[in-house]
Amino acid sequence: DAYWSFVVVCMMFGTFLSAWCAVTSPAIVDIAGIDLLTSGFGTLTFVRGFAALIGPPIAGYLVDQTENMDNAFYLSAALLFTSGVICGFSWIAQKVIAKKRSKAST
């Protein structure tokens, strides 16, 4: 029973991770334009690397202070949720700005 649960989670992880990789470049082009694709991708890579560098020590410190491993996962989930909310608001703001620009140009 645990084996098949692991198989299903692995399949879901692989599917969702592939979407993350496939969507990165088109999203950067949509946000920054084709001229700034390399700069945008470099900035995104820097931010991801910085998060990967500081995330584990922060999680370890949290586990050491609270003596509960669950808190590291709760922190990770909260930060991921916050990131999703910020991305959602930025997407909405981008659409509103694009709509205002199209009205101004007509």
C-alpha cells in the first residue's frame, strides 16, 4: 500500500516539475519581453539559488529551536503559498496595466 502511494506521488511530482521547467521561459518572455529573456532568466536563477542556499539553514534553525520537524514543512508550505499569492497578484497587475496601455493607445 505504501509502495503505490509512493509511486503516485512520484508520478505527480514528475508531471508537475516538468510543467515548471516548460513554463519558465515563456513566462519570462511574457513578463519582460524577448529582449530581456537572458537577464530575466539570470535573475530568476540567482533568486532560486539564493533561496536554495538560505532555506535549509533556516529550516534547520527552526527545527533546533522548536524541536519539532513539522515546523520546517509548515514554513516551507507557508512560503510556497505566499509565493503563489504574490505571483497571482503580479499576473493580475500585469493584465490591468496591459489593458490600460491598450486603451491609452486607441
